[in-house]
Amino acid sequence: MFDQFVKDVSGEQIYLIFSLWIFLVFFIVVSFLLYITKKQHVDRMSDLPLDDGTTDSNQPLIS
């Protein structure tokens, strides 16, 4: 099925296929990184905008 699209590709359409592959690779890499990211790291990063610089005894200083 994919061969039908590839054999009729002209010069301009190669950019469309190339951009689709870039998007798919980027999406897969980001999905993989989100899957392996630890929940503690996500929680720490989500609290950063609200952090006023004081330390909390429940959170370690180095994660």
C-alpha cells in the first residue's frame, strides 16, 4: 500500500513525506520520554512556578 504513494512522488511531494516522518519520529520520542519520566520529577517541575524559595521538610533538596 505504501508503495503506491512512493512511486508517484514528485519533487514537491517528497517534502510532505519527509515532514510527516519528522513529525512521527518526534511524536514517538516525546511519548517515550513521557513514559519513562518519573512522577517525582514531574511533581517537582510542576511546583517550581509556585515555589517561593522556602524549603519544605517533606521534599528533599536534591532529587
